[in-house]
Amino acid sequence: MPVVSGFRCYVSPDGIDEIRAWYDRQPAKVRGKFLSRLRTLSQLQVNDWKLLLFRWLHDDCVPLGEIRFEVQNVQHRPLGFRAGENLFTITFCAREKSNRFVPSNACRQALGKMDEIKKDFRRSNVLWLRLE
Amino acid sequence: MSFGYGWSEEFVAQFHDKEMRDAYVADQIRTRIALLIRALRDDREWSQTELGRRAGKPQNVISRLEDPDYGRLTLETLLEVAAAFDLPLFIDMPEWEDWFDKVSDSSTRALHRRGFDLNRLTEIASGRNVEQGEIKSEAAAAFANMLVGQQAMSGLYSVVANQNVRQEEPKSRVTGAALMAAAGAA
């Protein structure tokens, strides 16, 4: 099955791919699961992304969505926005604890980075991981 | 450069770390099971409660099975759920290239399955028999032609070849029980 949905990642003003930097800091179990989830999501149309793999957020977090996965009781929530019909840009990797994001301003940070990308498309990179 | 369908040299190069690759495999399998159960249930328009009733499980067990992060699946439960869909279950520890091919498609389209249908299976079996019968007939004709040709050439060939035919020992088989035990131990 070819990849039907693609990913991009936020790049900081000094040119660092922050999602890649986050990934590189993670233990192997998190890296394996993150790659697996992106691979699975990439084979589905973004319209078909749904619980429990993914969730669109509400209220102050609109129009963000979260990729959901757990590793050793840590709930990981990479946040991002839909940047095209089948394109999702990850802007910030948060965690969730007791139904709250960690850090608590995760949505605000993710939205701010989304605005930066919308002003300048070069502030995002194509996902460096290979999904096929 | 692609090695097989849906995976490239760059893709497999990401799996050099064993712990990472183990995590990847575990998540692909759990996610696949979760998506498959959900897709089969949706196809049949069954609620989680309905599937639970058919599998002899409470609804919350089905809910957990559809959670890709739930890590405590048992073979027994999978067999019961598969039976509720009237589908067989297949567990294997294949070569990596086969595994990459097998899990290369998690799209909704790839998760449709038909339950047991004796008529359909009989048709498939009879179609296969016809095919094999044709192959056997062609092979027999070719072999007969070869013998006629050889006899015409020397007039000597006869029974000697048969004396050299060795009956192959049947290959040893892994029993279902051994496979289940291996899967259970894993």
C-alpha cells in the first residue's frame, strides 16, 4: 500500500527540526512506536484518522490534532495541524497526564509554531523518517 | 531503491537498533489487530457489545482489543474473537522480508474479510483441481513424448530408470500444538 498521507515537521528560527530533535532524545521504545504510528497513519487518508490513533482537539486547541500513543505509562501527544488534504504538520511533541497536557501550554506553543509556518513555509521540513 | 512492495533500503536502515525494531514490530501487530477487529465489526454493523456477546466477552474486553496501546492480548482471546467473525487465525514468525510485505498495508481496504463460506471455498477448490489436473495432463503428455523419443533413439531404455527413483521421505511438520505453545511462550 503506498503512502497516501504525508508529514512535515516544525523548524525553529535557527533552522533546527524540533521534531527530529525530540525524536533523537527519545528512548528506543518511543522511537519504534512513533515510527510505527506514523507509518500506519500514512496509509490512511487524513479524513480516516480516528481514535484511538489520533484525535482532533477542541476549544482553545482548534485546529490542532494529536497523534496518540503510550509507552511505559507515558502518554505521548505529538501535536500538529492539517496543512493540506493529506498532509499533517507536527509542530510540538507534548505528553498527557491526568487529562492535561504537559507542558500545560502545549496547545499555545503548537499553535504559535503553526502560525510561524503559515507565515513562512520554509519553517517546516518534510518528515526525515522513511515510511516505506 | 525498493526491495519489496512498500519498503525501501532507507526504510529498513532505520531498524538497526534491536530495541527500536522490537517496539516497532509490537506496535504494528497490536495496531493491526485493533484496526482489523474494528474494521470487521464495522463491516458487520456490530456494536462492541454485540461482538462481545458472540465472542463470550464483556464489552470492555472488546474495547481494549480495539486499543492499539493495549498490550496484554492472549492467544485464547484472539481465537475466540476470530471465531466470532467465523474467521481463522494465523500466527507466524516469518523472515523479515516476508513480515515487511505482510504488514505493508494497514489501509481500511486491506482489512475486509469474508467469513466461512462453504460454497465459495468449494468453487475455489474445484477451480484449483481443474488447474492442477491440466498441469498433470500436460506433464504426463510431455513425459510420454520424451520416453517415446528416447526409446526410438536407443531401443534400450526401460525399467532401469524406475529402479533409481527414490521415494522422498515426507517432510517433518510443525504441529499446530507446537506452534501454539511457541506463540504462548512468546
